[in-house]
Amino acid sequence: MEKYSFDAGGVRVKYFVVKGTDGNVRTAFDACDVCGGSQGYSQRGSDVVCNKCSRNFKINALGSENLGGGCWPSFLEHKIEGNNVLIKKSDIVAGAFRFR
């Protein structure tokens, strides 16, 4: 898991990039839809774990909107071009509310 941050008008927006056991890259805000952005996630093997509520998520299952409610790594769209993971600045800025 590689963690990054971006200054969006004075708000530090945190996000991460992680590779699943299937070889696919996943990206998410380092913030939970419920628990907020104060504590983020850690990687434990093939899972990411919410640092606030300790809920585990399979890395291979990340990369979708939270349709069921509850704790979930907040969706952050990306695309792959060659060996690069591309994330739109506008998508990062749109997630700033999670860190206020």
C-alpha cells in the first residue's frame, strides 16, 4: 500500500494505491464513508483494515461505490496507462469533504 496526499485548497486529501492478489491496482480515499478521514486504513496481507473501527476488506473487492452502507474505503476512480496509475485532480478535490 502506497499512501499519498494532495492539498485541495488547504484541506489535506489522503488516498492510497494498493495492488490486489489478482495483480490489479485499486485506489481509494484514505477515509471511510462512515468513520471519516481522521484515521484511514492499513494493509494487513491481502486486506485493508479501518484504523478506527477495525473492519477488514479484501483488497480484491475494493474499487466500487459503497452501495451497502457502513464502513468502506471511499471510492476513488483511476485508470492505468502503461505503468502509470492516473487519478484526476478533480476527483481528488471532490473528495476533500471527507477530510474537513
